[in-house]
Amino acid sequence: MPSVSAHVALTLAQHIDAVFGVMGNGNAYFLDAIETRTDAVFTAVRHEQGAVVAADAHFRASGRIAAGTSTYGAGFTNTLTALAEAVQAHVPLVLVVGDEPTSGPRPWDVDQIALASAVGARTYTVGHADAAATTVIAIEHALTYRVPVVLAIPYDVASLEAGPVPEAPAPRIPAPLAPRGEFAEGTLDEIAEALSGASRPFLLAGRGAWLAGAGTALGELAALTGALTASSALGRGVFPESQYDLGVTGGFGADGAMELVRTADVAVVFGASLNQFTMRFGELFAPGTRVFQVDIAPAATHPHVGGFVRADARVAAEALVARVSSRLSALAPAAEQDFGAESRPAETPSVAHGASHPASDGLLGQPWRETVDVAAARAYDEGDDLAPDGRLDPRSAARRIAELLPEDRVVVSDGGHFIGWANMYWPVEAPDRMMMVGTAFQSIGQGWPSVVGAALARRDSTVVLTSGDGGGLMAIADLESAVRAAAGRGIAVIWNDAAYGAEVNLYGLKGLAEGPMLIPEVDFAAFGAAVGAEGVVVKTLADLDRLGTWAQEDAATRRFLLLDLRISGEVIAPYQQEIIRVNS
């Protein structure tokens, strides 16, 4: 007869097809059932933190919820940093763990419910008679609130026979949040009017817009209003017309692009939290810019927002397309009368209705986005081949790597000073192809297991890790996991400056002792070779040619490629320069 753990596994596998973890006493029966009685794929990692990180990255890369698993006690406490990151980043996942027996804690047990609650995760504990139903409730909670949940199996319950697995209803997911009430409708009218009358309209979208599937509607709205567009770091690629897109805003943005954003007279933000990095510490928009925000948060998330609508980004964008289209239809006949048949300006198609309307300055003249050189505005400093200290300039290295990387890449990023280089120089096709696991909680050391989750989620893509030497060492246990999971379609780029670069930049410049900020230079190429990867020490741009030849080889025969870039710590990323300025 199936055990309680089997009830959990069999029910979970109806809705989740990927499980990551480390086996221990508390989850042995659960993993046995996953392996022998379900079609879910279990992937072993070497540290319990990696179980949560891999499940997190799997969702970010695919939009499909995954599960992590660990034993109780020390196994569970090893997951907490990654669990906190998933909470902060609003990533749904299920962490299946063993727990203390129902008779009470043993000497090695801890209050796991309290620990999970402390980082913002709710715990559901299964019983002898309700394991299947509790599992569904846990999945439903994770998907509804976009958060991780802990599903606990008490030790003395795990192996008890529980009878046939009952049919459990599918998780109920709420419909997209529509604008509610006269105030929301009035604010949408206000936004439509502002966009219609704007000379320099600007649309900004974040990860929330991508999760809402708002890309098509936002593209229509941008075309109707002639707006320039941009995204947060986690929303890149959400707008369909890249020729009018200024790229990433904030510290990762190009100087020319950010100067254009400051000239906007109306800005509408969809599904972006407007954190300090996206907002350039409050300087993204000029004081005179009218800023509106659409988000599922309860209220505006930045004091510069002058009008807020709580709604799903796609639903609100579609409502704005309808409103602006209606205004265009009303304005077009009057404009034709004013201009006359012979002096009428060139017409552009209305995306929403297939009709035509005069291209506009405030909908009646030349669109702002047609008057600027977007490509020039979003260009970055190319850097030098080598920095003054003789080590690689990370800017030129990043630029050269971008030229050689396969186009089908999915980029996963650890945290640290180096995050500026990939975010600035490595374009990707969509938000689910660039993820930063760790930055929401300001942590490092989650890079290697991110490869594991992304590789399983995107089995036909090249998975590229960008990590520093500090974070790379912190997570080194799962270097083997990454090499095993991604094999011939995995690449790791380690920005090796023999230091915790962010700390050197922030505190070394203040005169604090640099000893604790430094790391003896580590041979990551040798580390990679030890677990079956091909390691390459990169000291010049010519050394990167191996990446080009690797990309042309058959993925079935080549090995995971680890590039150990010996970069200069003297070149400071622009976003770090902003932080230095703010902290000075």
C-alpha cells in the first residue's frame, strides 16, 4: 500500500515534473516514490541550497513550477538563504522536507516552521489522512501568491501506509487581476489622455509584465503612441519592437539611453517594482515627468509615481490600447480636415484596429521614437583589450564573449560586482533567458545550481553561467551538478579578479582594511577539469577564441566549457559607481 510519502509524491507529480534535491533520512521515502512511481524527473544536487536554487531557476526559465527537497534539521537549514531569495523574487516553488516526529522534537530538530516563517515562507504539514489534499493546497498557495512554500512530512508519518491515493482537485489559480472600481477606470482614462497628448511618451516594463503575458499588448500601445520603450533588468525583451527599445534601465542602462528617458514627458510603468537600481536611486525620471504605474502590488512602489492602477499588466495594457485607439479614431477626422487632403502627413497603421491614423506629435505629428537614434543611445563603452594593470578589461571581454556566444543562450547569473558585464553586453531574446538568482536577497553563491534548473527547463538551449570568484567558490559543491546537468550545452564564465569586488569598491575606497576582501587567485579551469569540464584560463581576448570553436562543435561530443577570466579589479561597473556615489 502507498505510504504517506508516496501520497505526497504521486499528487505532487500530477502538477510538477521536476524535483531537485539531496536525499536524507527525512525525505528518503518521498524520493523513492518519485523515482519508482512517478514520471517526474529527479535531479540530484550536492548541497541542499542547490535544491531550492535549481527549482527557482527552473521556474524563471520555463514558467513551470518545480520542487526542491531536503531532509530535516541541518538539511533544511541549508536551504534558508535560497528560500529567502525565492520569497524576495516572488518565485513559486515547493520545498518538500522531512520534519520532527509528531511526538515532539529530537535533539537535532529545530523549529522549521518558525525558520521558514522568518524568511517569509509558509509551511504546510501533511498528516496520515490528508497528505494528498495538503499537497494540492501547498501548490495552489505557491502559484496564487507567487511564493515558495514548505511541505513538511513528519518523520514518524513518512513511511506509514495510507491506502489508495485519493483523487485531489487541481490547484485553483485566480484569474488575472482586472482594474476594479471607478477610481481605477478613471486613472486608466487619465493615463490614456496623458499618452495621447504626450510629445515624448515612454513605456517601461518589468518581469511582472512578462509573467502576465503583456508583451503583445504593450507593443500595440507603444506603436499607437509612438513611445520609446525600455525594461527592468528582469524584463528585457518583453517589447516586440527592439528597434525602438532603449534596453535595460537603471545602473545597467547605457548613458545615452538613460539621458533620453530623462527627457520623457509621460512615463507608464508596467509590472516593474521600481527598486533603487531600476530607478537609478531616484534619478531615472526628470522632476517634470508624469509617472504612472500598473502593478498587482497593493499600492505604488515609488514616491515618484503620480497615478497608480492595481491590475494585471496585460489586462491594463489592453484597456489602454482600446482607450488610445478610441481617441485616435476621434482625432483622425478632425486632423484630416485641418491638414487637407494634399497637406496630410504620412499615415501609419493602427495596430489595434487595422485602420490608419496620422503619425503624431501628441498623436498628430512625427512619433518621438522616429526622431532619435536608438541604436547609438543604447551603445556601451567598448573598453580596452587590457586594463592598465595588465589584466583583462571586463568590458572588452564581455563584448567579445557576446560576439561568440550561441544565439539560443539562456543566461543565469550569480550575485556580485560582475553582474553589470553580462547585463550590459549580452543581449537575450526574452526575460526568461536572463535570470539573476540571488540579487533579490542580495546574496551570492547561487550560480552553479541555477545552471541545473535552467538546463532541465530549457533542454534545447545553451545555458551560460556568469559568476564571480567569490560566489563561484561559495557554491563550489554544485559545480559538479552544473557540469553533469548541462554537459555539452553549458558554459560558465567566471570573472576572476581575486577579490570580493563589490566590497573592494565600496569599502576599500573608504580606507577599510582590504585583507578580508581579497581571495587568493583560484584556478577555476582546474576545478572544472576535475569534474569533467573543459577549463580554459583566459588572460587575453585571443584566449576567448576557444569559445568560438566550441560553439561550432557537436553538443553531443563536446564538454561543458568553463572560462576562467583573469580580469582587472580596477574597472568598476557603472551600476557600482552609482552605489559608490550614493554611499559617499
